[in-house]
Amino acid sequence: MSRALVIDDHPIVLQGCRSILLEAGFAEVLEAATPLAGYQLYRRRRPNLIVVDLAIRGEGLAGLSFIRRLRRHDEGTPVLVLSMHGDPIIARRALNVGATGFVAKDAGPRTFLEAVEKVRRNQPYIGHEMAVQVALLGSRSRKDETDLTARELQTLALLGEGKAYAQIADDLGVSYKTVANTCSILKDKLKATTLQDLVRIAVMRRVHG
């Protein structure tokens, strides 16, 4: 059964998220008003998607701490950050600690639904305008790519298009194992600790480049 968890301390936001998540096909939507309560629910119910507000009243950007704690034990569950802060620095921090996607609270329901559909497939999501702003922060220098081979650049570009290993292998006419090995080398060269990190870099490169 598909299950989503929403961590937010605003009842109206919770209600809106519940409605959209049910529309997206989730059979159950769990709710928590604090990161601690959310983490406890996550441990007990193992949701397929987590939506978390970064700023909980009285706890600052506690959502970042939640994501860090989650990622120490779970690299796979998609996390969509829902934030009142449209600051690209905060968006970058959220992505760097392990968020799968970032969407501002002032975005419309259609945008939120689009973000949900993306991250539930473990594809990174960040609005185009925000992605440009994040890229302009220089979170990844283009100098990091100077020692990449043509094959590595091709693979990185296809990752940025959201393609899986098998699709990349078909496009490049190589084996799945070759793509996996190439991505392993890319992670080392670009200092990405996980595949998810590498995909984020690829997405940012595609938007910025």
C-alpha cells in the first residue's frame, strides 16, 4: 500500500497536502507536527514518500536535521521539501543533506503535484527558476568537469535527463555494467557520495549548462 508522510505544523498546509497526495494515488497519508514525531512515524510505518517543512515553529530549520537523520539509515525513501523560504541557499542546503526535491509553499497545487510525481519515482525535482538560482550559487564548479572523458560527459548528461542505467546503456550502445562503472567513476571525480547526489549534480549541470 502506498503511504505518504507529511511533517508540518500548519493544519491548513496538512489538509492541502493530504488532498493532493490522495489525488496522486496514495492510499494513506500520515501527519506529524514535529520532526521528532515524524521520524517516529517513519520508523513505525515506513512511508513511500516524505513531505517535510524545513521551518517548524520554535525549531528553526529543523527539517534539515530530520533529513540528515533519515539519510544516515535510509538513502532510498524520497523526501520532498515544502518550504516557505524561496532562498536558493536554503534549497541547496536541503538538496545537499539528502532531499530529493524542493518546492516552495507559494507554488500552486499543480506544481506540488508535479513535484510529488517526480520524487516518488526518485527523480530530483526543483523548479526551473530555483534551479537556475541554485546553479548560479556555484555549488558545483565547472572546473570539476575538466578531467571527465567524453563517455563520462555523455553519461552525466543522460543522468540529468532522468534516465536509468538501462536506458543510458541503450542510448550509448554499451552494457549496463559499463554504465554502472562509469557512474562509480563519476561519483569519485565529482565527490558525490551516492547515486542520488550524482543525479542532482547532473540535473544542475543540465539546467546551468
